[in-house]
Amino acid sequence: MSKTVIPYTQEQGTKKEQVADMFNNISKTYDFLNHFMSLGIDIIWRKKAINELKKDQPKLILDVATGTGDFAFEALSILNPDKIVGVDISQGMLDIAKQKIAKRNLGHKFEIKLGDSEKLPFDADGFDAVTVAYGVRNFENLEKGLADINRVLKPGGKAVVLEFSKPKVFPIKQLYKFYFNYITPGIGKLFSKDSRAYSYLPESVAAFPDGKDFIAVMDKVGFKHTKCRPLAFGICSIYTGVK
């Protein structure tokens, strides 16, 4: 397994605590920087991931690491489920999501909870689908997090994970590394009060077990029919698995 990368230093708590603090710190600028730094392509990637569930027509969806809720709002629009429950360890991010839910009058369709991906506050076999967009990379224990996602899924339910990966093809690999290692932290420092968060991003992607390695973890915790679908020459990947 790859080494654990943390946002700050060993003295500042566990990875879980630090990730929560980091997202609390950047919550107010998160949406703007996300779209700005990806040139809006992240919206296209989200739609592709959500479309993986179109034929399944899930009625109750859990969105893990829901953040400010963008992925869940998109899923509501495309899939029209009865309800989406979003869970996140950052109260700061959930506060932004709460404002968006109220503004869009979607409280009856989108519920949010403070919670840990490794100890999800839900009974087993409850959800038709579970989604995670750009969140598994921040799990303190990837295997435990994926196992708990499997636990809360109904038999036959599907997990869809969207996450950054490492492109292998020249010159995409080189351009990607340059952008992530030099441009991203610079932009983050300019607009965010927590510049370290945007240095952590490329470090966490570099340490993350992507592609076949991630599929191997999904298989290990009990997912069936696992697949990896690379996007944009491998900058991002969609992983799916069925309970």
C-alpha cells in the first residue's frame, strides 16, 4: 500500500482530523477554485460518473465526502432519485451545502449529515447506490472506508467512485505533473487562506493507489464486477463495483 500523506504535520492530529480541518479552512473558496483550476472540466467528469447509475435508476443514494454538495445536486438533476443523503467529516463544507440546499429548496430531496466514511452512521443494506467524488483519496484507511461503503449498500447496489489518477502517456503525464505540482499550489496560495491544502492535493494524488491497485482493494472488500474507466488520458478515473 502507498504511504500515508497528510495535509499538515504529524503533531497536528490524525489524517482524518487534519483533512476535516483543511476542508473547514478552504470551504468558502472550494467551489470557485475547483471549477477555476479544472477549467470547468470537473463538471463534465461528474456527469460521466453519475451516468454510470442511469440504467440502475437508484431511488436512495448515499454521497460520501459530499463536501459542498455539487456532485449530489448533479445526481439529483440527472437521476431524479427519491432522496440523496450526503455525509462529510467537514462541518465547514456541510455549512456551504446547507446554504445551497435552502437556496434551491431541496431539503426534501437532499439531506446532509456530519460523519466518518469508515464508520458511516447508517444501517447495513440501506442504499441503492453510493457515490464518492474526489473523496476516497482522503480516507485515512482506504480499505475500511470501502468496506463500510459495501456494508451500507443493498445487495445488488452499485458504488461509483470518481477520483484523480496518474496519467501515463507522454506529454500528458509531464504537463499534468507540472500543473499539479507548480500551478495548483500557486493558485491555491493566491486565493485560499490555507495554501498547504493545495500542496497536499498533488501529494495525495501521487500517493494514491489508482487504476488496478484501487480495483484490487474494491475486490478485497467484497465488490463484484469492478471496473475502472480512465478519463482525459488518465487524469481522472471512474471506478464502479456492485455488492
